[in-house]
Amino acid sequence: MRIPIPVVVLLCLGVISGVWWHGTRSYDFLTPPPESKLAAIREKVAASVPPADHRDDTTEVSTATSPEQPQEIIHPGDFNKPPTLAEFRPEAWKGAAALAGLAAQLEEAGQPQRALLAWERILDSAPPDPEQTRTAIAAIKRLRSGLSDWNADPQTVIAITLHAGTGKSTAAMIEPLLAEIADELSKASSGILKISAKVTSGSDIPNSFGPPPVALWFAGSLDDSRSTEVLSFTAATTENLRADTLETLCQLLRGYLGRTAVLTVPEAISEDGQATKPCPWLVTRLAWLELGTRLNRPPSR
């Protein structure tokens, strides 16, 4: 005789329920165990964990820091070969810190000219932070004061012209200043450039139009030479004329050299984070050479 399926299901459930009740009727699932029992359980579990994977305090936050990345090293090169103005540029991507370390190594080795080139690479090829900029400028000034000009041959000096365009009254005021600045920049180029100044005057604008504008640009020595872009500022006061002229020239060089030669002219930043007056030491000798060479190339057709 076959047993009906519903009866079989009820019998199975009854057996399972009976076994479960008989095995668990003495347990209390609602009352939490005492703390002493929990402590014993924790101790037993902790003891079973391998020491390398175990921490005494699971809430402790690790204060360990990842090891610092090793600083990049730049090889000082062969001292038997004369350096070029572009020395160390292929490895300048390693950063300002690596270049500063290289410069210190070169000074210790009695190679001030090469050390100067390493400091210059910080400015023109490895964009530095403000502190690195200040350190590099101080080192460049110190080393330059003890070295002769890079180019001592008058026959190889590159001639360029610093142009200004403004109204007649402002032209008379800015002409001696521009000649003075051109001479300062020539000296900053370490004998590489001879910069002359040329002021072109036009009609004065009415006073009602505001301060007169002054346009500035560099060009090669020939009439059909290449030139930089033209930047202008307004000559609001004679007191700020020099600072405004230098600041505009720095912007002009920064834009032109960055676009044509991929050389940087960093901003001069003071200790308090504020911009300081423009400094010719921010433009390296390699940058001056690139400026003169590019402006005196035949004009593009």
C-alpha cells in the first residue's frame, strides 16, 4: 500500500521538529552570555590567529608611512669636455631637487661653471616652486659674481633691439629709461646679447582717454627680422614707469620663450608669497641665447 504524499511531508516535518526541540530545549538564545565567557572566547580566537596576521588592538590606526621615493640622480658628466649652455637639459625632467643636488655636487668638485648651469636648469627647464626659485636665484647671483662672461668675444655677440612705441610726451620720458634697461639686460645675458633701445613716437592721445599706453617688443637687428609679440601697459605714473616696463618685459619673454623654445621664466615670489619686482636673473643665459638666435633668423615666408 502506498502512503499519500501529504502524510509523508507531515511525517518529515515532525521528525525534524522533534529532533531540533530535543536538542535545543535546554539552551537560552535570548540571554547574552556573561562577559567572562566572551573574554574566554576572544582569547581562544586570538590565540588561534598566526602572530604575523594578528594585532593586539584592532582599533589601532597604523601610523606607518610608505617609504619615500628615492631622489633622482643626474650624472655630472665628463669634466674633460667643455659644457654647453644647454648642459643638463635632457635630464632636467628629473626635477628641481635633483638639479639642486647636482649643483651642490659640482661645486664640491670645483666646477662652478657647471654648477651654475645646473642652477639655471632649475629656472628654465624644471619649473620650480617659489622656495626653489629663490634658492636658485641666490646661487646664480653668487656664482656669476665669481665667473667671467660666458661670451668674451665681441665678434660673436648677437644684436637685438628692444622697441617701444608711445606718444611723443611719453616717448621723451621713457627713452633714457629704456636705454638703461637695455644695457642691464645685455649685462644679464653674460656677453651673449647686445641689446639696443629704440623708441617710436606718435601723436599724444587726449588726457580724457586716460594714461598713455606704451607698447614693447623685441626684434632682430635687421629691418625684416623676426620679432616677439607686442605687449603694452599704461604709463600711469612716472614713479612706477620702471617697474611697469620691467614687468611687461618679463611677461613678454615668458610668453615668447615658452612658446618658441619651451624655456620657462618663473615668477619671482617673496617669502610671504607675494610677487616681487622683476629680476633679470630669472632669464637664464640659455634663454638669452635662444632669444637672440631666433629673432635673427630669416623671416618666415
